[in-house]
Amino acid sequence: MDSIWIRRAGFRAAPRFSLAAIGNTGRLLFAAAALFAADVTRAVEALPRAQAITTAKQLAAGMDETLHVLPRIAYQIAGLRGRIEAERRLALLYAALSSDELSNREWRSMGDDALIAGDTHAHGTALIARIETVLANGDYAHGQQISDELAQLARSAHDDRLAAAAEEYQGVLDRRRGRVDTALEHQTKALALRRKLGDRAGEAAALTNLGTVARDRGEFAQCLDYFLQALAIRERIDVRLDVAYRNVALLYRELDDRQTTQGYFNKAVQAATRYAQPGFYASVQGSYAGFLNDDREYTAALSAASEALAIGEALGNRPSIGFEHLEVGRALLGLRRADEAAPHFDAALTIGREIDQRELISRSELSLAEIALSHGDTAQTHRLLDDVSPRLNSAGLKPYLAQAYQLRDRLAEAENDMATAHDFGHRYAALREELLGVRSSRLLAAIEIRKVREQSEQQLELAERTNELQGERLERGRWERYYGIAALAAMLIMLATFVTLLIRLKRLNLTLAARNELFDKQHSALTQANYQLERQTRSLYQATITDALTGVHSRSHMLGELAKLLAECKSRRHDLTVLLIDFDHFKLVNDRYGHLAGDRFLIKAARIIRNELGKDCLFGRFGGEEFIVAFPNRDERASASLAERLRRAVAERMAGTDPPTTISIGAAMLGRMPHADAIDQLIDAADRALYAAKQAGRNQVQGFKRA
């Protein structure tokens, strides 16, 4: 069993002692632990997550009655290092069963023994695990003490891995207590150390923390850059993808991009479910509840937040409990159940003050101020806003500062203080404009204008240089005519003058040649730079609209084009056909020959399909081995004929593969769904038809009357 804390901090697994080294008794105890763990897995599979955690904790307590003697037995057999290894194994086992109390006991004992043994690696691992536990419990003061101890250990041992972990945790603690500037410094140092060590998982964690700090500071562009870098790393190594997807979703939520936010939350839920860690799932559900509250889907938000709250209470995660109380309260407030919402905000405020979590305190007070204002209690509203505003200013929590300005505006209007209302209304609008990136848009427009101006100046400079050259040529011709006439008058004067002029002209020509050469080089460099810029722009655009494997349209681009095509067909009263294509038994190809062979199959099949399609057809990859085809203005007979031709082409031209490659096709037509106003409805109908084709034996077309 590997420790999630060891993986997160970037440590290698500690040297393991064989079970034979601690005798028959040790082997029996470890076997008992394994049987207990298996019983836990079977027992909790059918239980709700919160109940599963409670059951797991009870089983951990029962196991501890037997296993608590294991470190002593290991010490008698294998000495101090044997006891350290036994404590580590027990700590990991209890952590897997969500028993922080028992796990923390073993980590503390392991750290004490490692200090005696002079084992820096084991000591650091124990400190990191203990910090994770106190962070979950919201005991930030204790967490700061352990973090300082970890930093001291890193300095004395000259260990960059421990130093990176210490910087990371100090940054997390500072951010949670509203010290975003010092948090930024710590996380920047942590990122530099992770990159120096080549620790990709640690680098992703540091980038995630930096993105969170940037989001708190209202720097959304920088935040998105950090989060996308972290996401790219986590997707390659498959570590905590739920965190990466959730953070990107939270950022797009701040930017009011509902569709993108929903997509990333769906990915986050899938990843958290796959990891089978209740805490991961609760974190995603709690954040998702916040998004649903922002989107005014209060019933769904209440369900998600309540589930996350139940899991958090079972785990004893104080910060999570506080934030889930906050989201439950917001949902109830949105459902106009303010009396039920107020106790949740009070609970969140109490927890925030206990753990010194400034964001939690501030958001709770803002929500209570909103309730007080709705009840007409202006005195209570003033008190709460007077308390929260300085905290928001010092912490730099700009999104919530904007909310405070808005409440101040409403409060002033309620008191008929129009001047104050006008002032805070302007403050709110200015801050929201900054947060939503309007200023960034203006900056981009200014850059574009500057680019156009620079191009105009370059063209003007080119024209001026051309005029100068022409003027110099005219002047040279005038002098030549003058000296020709003068030669008739005096040969000697002409000869002397001609020699002088020849020297001057030679120098002038050399100067002109040098200027022309410089101009040509500058013009060539400018032309090359413009060409490179245009090519990179085209490449970036193609990358965004093209599936990297098959070369057909990407899913996101395909959905956008389908939405446009649907609107056009409905306005012109044309029919629209959507074909959803899935490769039969494609998993067998991956299982037998590997994913690279599967990729080659998809590339070849996509090429066959594309060659059968007309210019009016859209063709893209929908996901995995699923592809989608759409075309307008064809009746059902012509559409069915094209679908059958695609199926037959793949079956015939890939008959020699093992297993023979075939496709199933599900079809949907706008003419049979005249009230469809979103492309998802046509895709859903095609998906049901595809399922019918699979059920009917595969290698066929379903969805047309003829079929």
C-alpha cells in the first residue's frame, strides 16, 4: 500500500523489510490486517459514502485492538528500523480506512523513532503526513509548527525534497489565513525546487497552489496559465486529475463560462469517482455545489452540498465542513428558506473563526449580511460589512470584495443614501470589470491598434526611403548635366571637377549600397517574422479544431459547427442528418495489440470514412472510438444510403484486420425531430439508435425507417 502523502511530496518509498524478518507472529498480524482490509472493501461497496467512512473507522478501531502491538513485536525482532516500518504500515492502513486519529498516532510514533534513528527520510515522511492531517482538521497553528519543524529538518539535512514540501505547506497555510502575498513567495520557491528535482507530480501541485493564489488575487489570466500547466502534467502521470479539473472548472466559473465549467466539473467527478477516495469526491461535489448556486440551480446545489457535508463530517475535515455549510446555506437562501440557511452560515462562521480561515469567515459574514439586509436589519448589516470589509481588503480577496461593494450599494439604497449607493455602485462595477477581464480585452485591442500603427509606420518609412533614393538619383543626374556643359567651356576645369565628382559619386554609391543592403535585410527579417507569425497562428488554430490522432475535426470544434449548422437548417427549413459511428469490438484490438495498434486502426478507418463523404459533410471525432458525421438537406433515403455506404466501406476495406473491423451507426434526422432546438438532442437520438444497432448485433445502421 503506497502513501498518498509520500507520492504527493515526491518521495521514493522507504526501504521495506520482508515479513520473514519479523517472524511468524508478524506474518499472522499482517495477514489479519489484509483480511480486515478486504472485509472493509466488501462491506462499504453498497453503502453511501458518508456511511462507508463511518463503517471504515469502526473497523479500523476493531483492527487496532489486535494490531497495536505490532510495532513492539517488530522492535523485538528487527530493532528500531523494524518498528519504524511497522508503524509506517499501520499508519497507511489506518489512513486508507479514514481513521485520522489512529493514523496520526502511528505517524507521530514513526517520526519520534526516526529522529532517534537519524532517518531523515522517514522523519520527513511522518511530518508531511501529520501536516496533511492537521490541514484536514483546520488546525493551522499546529500545522505551522509542524511545517516549521519540516523546514528546519530540510535545512539541517540539505534535502531539497523536504525543503520543497515545507515551502508548499507554508504557502498553503498562509493562503488559508489570507496572507496571499507571502503564500505566493512560498509557492514560487516550491515550484523552483520541484523543477530542479524533476519532480513532475510535485511540480503539478506547486502550479495548482500558485493558480489558487492568483485566483484569490483576481489574476485570472495568470491563474488559468498555472492551472492548464498543472492539468497537462497530471494528465500525463494520472495523479489527482480531480484536483486539476476542479480548479480549471472553478476558474471558468469566475469567468461566467457555464458550458466550459460544466464540462470540467463532469471530468472532475469522473476522476474523483475513479480514485474511490471519499474525500476527493466530497471536495469536487462541494465545489460543484458552489457552481450550481452561482447558476441558480439551488435544488441540485442543495443535494450536492448536503452529500459533501455528510462526507466531510464523517471524515472530520473542518475546513470542508465549513465550506459545505456555506454552500448548503447559499442553496437554502436561493430557495427562499432564509431561516433554515442562517444556522448553516453561523456554523460556517464559527468554524472559520476557530481555524482562522479568512475566506470562510468573510463569505459567511457576507451571506449573513445579505440575510440581515433582506430582513430590513440595517444595523446588523452595517456591523457585518464593517467587520468583513477590512479583512477582504487586507487578504486581497477581490471576488468577495466586489460582493461586499454590491451589498454596500443595496444597503445605502435601502437607507435612501443615494451618494453612498452611487459610490459603491461604481466601485462594484469597476472591480467586476477588472475581474471579468474587460481591461484585458481593452489591452488586447490596444495591442492590436499598436500593431496596425507599427505596420503603417513601416510602410511610411519604406516610402520615405524610396523618395530619398529617387532624389539622390535626380541630384546626381543634374550634376552630370552641369559638368557636361561646363566641359565645353574648359577641359581642364571639367577634368578636375570630373575627378572630384567621380570620387564623390563612388562614396555616395557605397553609402547608398550600404543603406540598400541594410534596408533589404530589415525588410527580409520583417517579412520572415510576419510569415512565421502567420504560420504559427494557422498551426495553433488548426490544433484547436483538429483531432491530433486522426486529423478530423476535434469534438469541441465539431460541436460548435453542428450548432451553427442546426441553426442554419432550421432557419432555411432544411433537414439535417446526424450519424454517430462506433467501432465494434474495438477494445479487443487494444487488448490484443496495444493502444498504438488501436490508434493505427482508428487513423485508417477515419481516412476510409472521410473519402466516402461529400464536401457538404462535417466529420469529427466524438471521443475514443466514436466519430460523428453530419450533413444537411438530404432526405431519409439518401441519408440512409450514405450511412450504409460508410458501413460497407469500412467492413470491406478493413476485412483483413484481426479481428475484422466493422462499425455500427446510429442516425437521427431533424425532420423527425422538428422541435429540437439544441444539437445535443439530435446527438442523443443518434446515440440511442447506435445503442439499438449494438443490441441488434453490430455492423449495421439504425435510426432510419428503412433500417
